[in-house]
Amino acid sequence: MLIQSKRLDTGIITGRRALLRGVGTVGLSAAAVAILGGCESMAASTASAAADVDILNVALGLEHEAINAYQLGAESGLLQKPVLDVAVLFQSHHKAHRDALIGAIEKMGGTPVAEKSMGDYATALNAGSLKNQGDVLHLAARLEKGAANAYLGVIPSFKDNGLKQVSARLAADETMHWTALASALGENLPSNALTFGA
């Protein structure tokens, strides 16, 4: 996601962390996580709950926002060709997450939350304040790191190793995004071990 203001940036990271903490507390069913992880056979053996659909819809709303944020960044004209290609790739990852969430919600009998208009996202993300490629990349890097930390934070709440693996795979995707963005910014790798998940 690309967001300009630190207030919005922090709010979204906090919102993603809260969502995933809520998953651990409220308990996203094994069915929902199994469907997201592509393990429908495990999902078929587990009952799902309306609360799971609500949590998945919150996640879907965040994926809609991420897709549109990357679109706003791409359309801004601020990203040079190689960086634009990476942004489009990351957007495709978020589209795959969106599609998986929609499929999971529908399989659980729910109705997926609708995507907002591009204008709504542009306003909410303060897209007009992005001035250069660095602005876009710094924001995206902070958000990707926050998402990686959120996914890592929820792993201990799962008792099933398969569910822990799904969460770890999502964290790995987000970490990969952060690493590529930090590299594009010319930033050094973290000097300390155990940077993520703290």
C-alpha cells in the first residue's frame, strides 16, 4: 500500500496488526485459514463461523486498499520503469490475496465487501501529496514491514502447524516486498538479527 501521511501510515499498520491480533484472539477458524492457504481438504473437515467471514472481510478491505494504492502509485508518473514493474508485480500479489479472500468468504457463505471507488482511495491515502519516487517507496516499505510483523505476530496463536505455515508464508511474501523496496531505496540491510516479528 502507498500512503503519504505518517498518521495514515501508522493507522494502517496498526489496523493490520490489530486485525491479525484479533484473528488470534477471536479465532479465525482453521477452515478460513486453510482455504486461504489453498488446503480446501483441511477446510472441509472444519466448521466455519460468521466471525471468520467478518475478519476475512476486514482483510479483503485492506487488500482492496493495497491494490488501489499501488494503482495510484503506478498512475502517479513518479515511478521509473524498473520500479514501476516491481510495483505492478506486488499489486498482482495483492490481487491474488484478494481473490483468495473472496473465494474463502464465498465458500463460507458470506458476501465479500465491495471495493471503493478510486477517488475514495486517493482521498483516504492522500495520494496528491506524493512528490517523488522515494516518497512512494518509503511509504510502501514501511507498510510492507508492518504487514510482515503482523503476520509473524499471529503465528503463535495457531496450534496447528499447517496454519502456522500459511501465516509464515504470508509473512515471507511481505518480507520479500519490504526487502525489494528497501533495496530500490538503496537502504542497507538491517544490521541486527531478528529484525522482523519484534
